[in-house]
Amino acid sequence: MTAAAPVVQLRGVVKDYRGQRDVVHALRSVDLEVAPGQLLAIHGRSGSGKTTLLNVVGGLDRADSGSIEVCGVDVQAASDEQLAELRRSRVSFVFQAFGLLPVLSAAENVEIPLRLQGLDRTSRASRVAELLGLVGLSARATHRPSELSGGEQQRVAIARSLAASPSLLIADEPTGQLDTRTGAEIMELIRRVVVEREIAAIIATHDVSIMDMADAHVELSDGAVISTQRPDVAWR
Ligand code: ADP
Ligand code: MG
């Protein structure tokens, strides 16, 4: 069996934060890969480097050294403009705090990336309807975020993240503000879209219960990968 080319490949990625007096070694030579249709969980305690890792993969921040390839793009060598284009067309983010615009309805929030892509009005409307259906929120299209539960808001955020048909979904503690059961439902939803749409996903979490839904785990401690588990060697 030939494995599909990885969507994400990191080799020896290093990132320091330099303060006035001290240096934080946020990432210490991190290696990892994620294939299409694969969900990788990054776990580790608060401060272990999870958010830093997601940010350098998604081109929101720059690593100091090492190589990062995302969807065939050399992220380290890419210009800011190329990184912006990567985020517009190939990579999307889901955050712990949902990140929806409060004055817009669920449908309008999902529509934002489609507007950025310049899609016409009719195509946008049908795509928004499809995406809200996918996350089970067709009946809440006109609701504003304040009129939705936390789990529903995260569903809208997931629908929005899928609008531009990304190859990579990056989620930073997406269940962190949800109760256990709702968090598990959100993970189920992410798991389903990863498989159905053959998206690669990287999810940071310190919630042990949702890690079981991932295909592989990377554990970070103090910026270093201290364990890696893959389905062929571990728990499946
Ligand atoms: P996690 O997401 O696992 O909680 P982070 O990636 O946010 O961890 O942080 C990793 C380390 O880097 C922590 O020690 C944190 O204090 C430090 N750090 C994060 N962002 C900055 C920053 N902008 N400036 C300085 N230090 C930072
Ligand atoms: Mg974090």
C-alpha cells in the first residue's frame, strides 16, 4: 500500500520566545506528519507548546528553524502573502472560544469565507445551506451566536471552517469550553468530516477523553515530543 503524501510534515521545528531576560523554548525540534483523512491529536499540559505548534503549522506565526510543509507549501520560505493565501484556500482554524462574529447570523458567519473567495450570491446560499445541514443546524440559520448554545456555536464555527473546502483543519482546544458530552459530539463531528472529506486535522487538547477519537497522538512536554502513537502500533 502506498501512503498518500502527507498534508503536513514537520522536521526539526524550533521556536523560542525571547523576553527581556529569559528565553522560552516553546518548540524543541518537533517532527510530525499528518496524512489526508487522518486526525492527529496533540496533547500535553498547559504551556507545553500546543498552541505555538498549531500557529506555526497554520502560518500564523513563524518558527525559528526546521522545515514545515503544508499542502505542498514550504511555510518557512513562504511570504506573508503566500501564507495568507494558504489560509484562505487550504487551511482553516477552529478555536476554543468559537470566534464567531456576534452581529452576524449563523448563516452569515458561515458565508464569510465564501465571500472572501468571491463566490456569487446564489452559489453562496446553497453552499451555506449544505454546510449548516452537514453540522445539523439547518433550523438555526438565522440565529445569532448569542442565541445558540456553546455546542451549536462550535458547530457553526466548524461549518465556517469547511466553507472554503480546506485540506487541513487546525483546532485549538475545540472542546475546551464545552461539557464532556457536547465535547464528544463535536469531536464526533470533526472525526466524520475528516473521514468523509479526506481532510487532515490537527487538534490540540488536554482532554484525555477526546484523544481516543484521533488516529494518532503526539504528546508534548516543555516543547518537545515525548511520545508518538500511531494506529498500527497502538490502541486500535
Ligand atoms: P499550550 O498551548 O500547550 O498551553 P503555548 O504554545 O501557548 O502552550 O505556550 C508554550 C510556552 O510558550 C509557554 O511556556 C508559554 O508561556 C510560552 N509563550 C507562549 N506565547 C508566548 C509569547 N507570545 N511570548 C512569550 N512566551 C510565550
Ligand atoms: Mg494553548
